[in-house]
Amino acid sequence: MALRMWASTTANALKISCATTKASVFSLPRCFSTVLDGLKYAESHEWVKHEGPVATIGITDHAQDHLGEVVFVELPEPGGSVSKGKGFGAVESVKATSDVNSPISGEIVEVNSKLTETPGLINSSPYEGGWMIKVKPGSPSELESLMGPKEYTKFCEEEDASH
Amino acid sequence: RHHSQPAIVPQLHLLQTATAFSRSCSRPPLPSSPAIVPPLPSLPPHPADHSSSLLHQQLGKENPTWNSGSDSKMLIPQTKNIGLPLMNLMRFKGLPILQQLHIEEQLLRTSSENWCIVNDGTNDPTIVIGVSGKPAELLEIESVLDDQVPVIRRFTGGGTVIVDHGTVFVTFICNKEAVPNLQPYPRPIMSWSSSLYSKVFQGIGDFHLRENDYVFGNHKFGGNAQSITKNRWIHHTSFLWDFNVQNMSYLKHPKRAPAYRSARSHLDFICRMKDYMPRSTFMDKTVEATETQFSLRPIQLEAIRTCSEAEFCPSSRFLTNEELDAAAVALQS
């Protein structure tokens, strides 16, 4: 248990994704995808970063690792709205389209147009270059019901262990 | 994006409803000329069901029946496999592929039940590209337009196929809890389906899943595609029981191809299932294999409820001539 905690903390601090590439120097267990502090997480594996009036949304390292190489991203138009728990777009990987669901409700103020040309950003940089939409939250209290980093890490471990 | 609230509504023949989806639900208008639209087949008439009872009350009370024309003589016992999750089974013969896709997307998005669909061939040769497919990269557009071959963009991911009466389609639509210990991601789902088909092809032709394709040895005979929502997933396969060599000439060698293809041409890469197994045997064995994990319940076409108030607009559609033309022009420039 102690080794797992150390590995997890180290992964977080180093912000490495230990499950993405076979060439990774760090041979950490597959279930320790990167989970960042300061973000909130949904059970459907999306993250939210709330900074002032805007919340940025994307899919987690755990999700991108399980999905495989992303080859196409379907995004909504700015000006539209999203609802908590409902789909707003999709990613295509390994012959599958997978819905991406919004952790919160609000108005879309910006979408990441770079994902059209470079969908692989979702794999290589799920929390930074691979962000998907920016939203003006309609109900900030919705963020309270999301998971924090530790809770989400445990959620992922339990989900992987049970399958 | 989708209206996903089922409601109790008057019965509609699904053939009519599929047509309504294509023509009247609110979505952005297509460019000027209509797409190449094959004529709808005239399905044998079914007795109208005027019952207002819910779907599950109707089921289990009738002997299983099959679409006319099916050559299967198997009946599925109603009381077998108690304790297994329920799965509705629909069998078609020659259902147009666009209607099949519309039914599938509707069931994925608006049903809470598990479904297996088997469609024994489709009426007219049709090209079907994945959700993100770029026609100019995938198709010999000039030939496609000259020969008026319909092109459909489907709602699932994956590559390009040309389907016709020699294609057998098998689809699974499941709640994410339907298969125990299965994570709703592409690779686990594919692994599950390949284990099911391993039972079908046991001892036959060195069957396995190879980089997301079903192969005998290193020759592909089945292509897969999926769509995964928050709580459900669909995995559908087009099996090349037979194919027309000439039809393959409409397809370009794709940019994204599996490594095991080793740059082989279409005809060197694919094979025919008919060289390994009779058609009806394949469909019967697939149903039998499914029965080891689910309690199957045959459903007739008109038993599927549709909603006339909150319309579900399926996204699979024909590409128009203008779109194909524009794609060809863009590629040249």
C-alpha cells in the first residue's frame, strides 16, 4: 500500500503519464494514470479546471489511456450550452466513437480548434494542450459534487480492479 | 444533441419511421440536390399491433417468429437461460443498411435494453464510411459518382466498407453492466466480441481478432465499429460472406491501415466467409453463442416503440453528390 501511495504521489508531482507509452522509463503499474491536483473530476472521466469566470473541460489521462490513439474529435460550437452529465462531443479511437460528457452546466465560450488538426493532443497532453471546451459555469455549486484528485484516483483504481 | 426521452406513443411501422427520420426531423438542410437514395424495399406486411401495453408485456407470450425469407429453422426456447441478462433479438433479411443504422442509433440512444440485430444481406451495393471518414481519401469518387453508388456516413467510428447482399451484419447494443466485468472502452468490448465469435468459428479457419479485424489467418472477413455512450455501447460488424470483386475498386487503399495488412491490395487482404462456413450456419451459431451469455427474446420489427413527439434524429445519412464533388475538387486543389 505504501509503495502504491509513493508511486501515485510521485506520478502526480512529476506529472508523468505512466501508462501511455511502452517506451516510458518509469515502469509504474498501469492503473496509475496521471491525476492533477487542483482539478475536479467526473465519474465519466472528464476533468474541470475552474479559474475565475471560466471552467476548462477535457478528458482525463485514465480515459485517454483506455481509449487508445485518438484520431478524431467532434466538438460543439461556441455559444452553445452544455448540461451536467450530458454529452457535448465525442472522440474517435480504435474504430469507436466515445461520447464526452460535461461535468457541469454552462455556456460554451471557446473550443479547442487545434484538436481538429491534432487530435492526438488528447493522448499526449490530456490536461493541457488536449483541453476540449471552456465554459462559463451556469451553476458553480455543481463543482462541489465532483470528485477531488484523491477521490478520483481511488475511483480509477477501484474501477480497474473490478474489471 | 439528441432527444433521448422515450415516451409511450402510437405504434408506427418502423419502416415508415426510419423514413421520417431521414426526411422530416429538424436538422440543418442538406445541400441542394438530394443524395442518391435507393428505393425502399417493400417488406412483407405485418399484422398491425394496436395494443397499448408496454413492450415487455407483449414479449414472451408469443411463439418466436422470423422475418419471411429467413432460412433459419431454429426456435429459441422461452424458458431457457433463466438468470442471464435479457437481450432482444431482431433478424432481418435484406434490410437497407441506412435503415439498419437508424434503428441501431435509435436503440443505442433511447432504449435501456440489450439488443442483438442480425441482417442477412442488404439490398443495394452501398459504401459506408465511418463518422470521421474523408471521402476523397477513402473513395475513387469519380467512379462512385459515375456509377451512382450510394455513400453513407455512419454514426460509429472505423473504416470504409462496401456492403451488398453478400454481407451479413451482426450488431450488439448493450448496457455497460450487461457483460460482467467489461469496461466500456473500445478494446475490452472488441475482446469480448472476439471471444463470442471464437465460439462460432471454433476449429474453423484459424479465426482470431487481429488489430480490430476478424480474420482467418491473415485475411480479413469482418470489419468492426463501435459507439460508446455514458451507459451503453454498440459493437457492429459487417461480415464478408461473399463480395463482388468489382465493388472493391471503388475503395482506395486507406491512409490508416492495420500493420498486418502489409500494403496488400483489397483482394489480397480480404477473404470470403462462404469458403469457411454456410451462411445460415454462421447466423445460427452466432445466435447460439450469444445465448450462452444472454437470455434471447425475439422481437418483431413493429414492436419497437418510436416517439413522434420528441423526435430522435439519427446522424447516419447519405452524402450528397455535391458533397462528393466538393471533396474530389478539394483533393485536387
